Amino acid sequence: MDTGGFPLSRSTQKENRRWLDPNREGRGGRRSGRYCARCGTTVQSARILKGLNLCEFCVRELEKARDGRWSCLGCGKIAPDQLRKYGGYCKDCVCPACGRPDPEAVHKYGMCRQCMTQVGEFCRRCGKEAAAQVRKNRGLCDACAKEVQSGR
Ligand SMILES: [Zn+2]
Ligand SMILES: [Zn+2]
Ligand SMILES: [Zn+2]
Ligand SMILES: [Zn+2]
């Protein structure tokens, strides 16, 4: 799924909290000295992504680049620690069952194509045949999904 790139105009409250803003932090206070770790743009002239110290311009550039270091090779999401963990992909692009990257299938079905074929219609935990549930719960039937979620 394409999220339409960078959420500037329709930023939500939650999205805003991830950023240092020229209109807030840029005007003074202990975070007014923050700047982009990549290009040096200061919080006075651009929004800075808090966790990573990247300015909004760099974020946009990196999202497009999909370099596998800053941004996910599959979807362009900026998540360097996830990329390190999953070999260039964010956690939304790797199969939750086997860890294999398969952005297209994982976004669509919640698991990679290989697991889809393997799992087919059977719960990978209890083996029950329940095609619709298994597809919905990424390889688990409703009962098992509930148990796993509650930490069993
Ligand atoms: Zn920058
Ligand atoms: Zn991704
Ligand atoms: Zn898989
Ligand atoms: Zn089950």
C-alpha cells in the first residue's frame, strides 16, 4: 500500500509528537539547538524527527531512496533499527511467521508467499483447518490467536 509519501498536510497529533517543530522547539528552550544529523539543517528552519535527528527534507529523500539503511527496501519507511534487525526491511515488510522479507505479500496477507503456501488452510499452532481465520490471523486460528495475544 502506498501511503502517499510524507504526511505533511494531514499530520495527526501522534505524528506531530514525533517531530521537533520550528514553531515550538525552534523558538527556544533546551531542544532549540537540535539539528539534522545528516545535512545539518537546524530545528529553526525545518522539522526534525525526534528519535533519529533527521530533518523533514532528509526524511522525504530517504523514503524515496529505500536504501535499506535508513528506509525500508520494501516500503520506504524510516526505521533504521528495524532495518538492521530484519536485513533492510521494516517489520511491516517481513513475514511475522518466518522473518523472510516479502513486502507485497506481507502487506496484503500478513505473511510471506512461502508461508501462505505452507500454511494454506491450517492453523500453524494447533493444526485446525480454518482457512478464513488462518488468513486473518497470520497463520493462526481464532482460538490460538487469542491465546498468543494474551501471552498464553
Ligand atoms: Zn537533513
Ligand atoms: Zn517496509
Ligand atoms: Zn513467512
Ligand atoms: Zn489454532
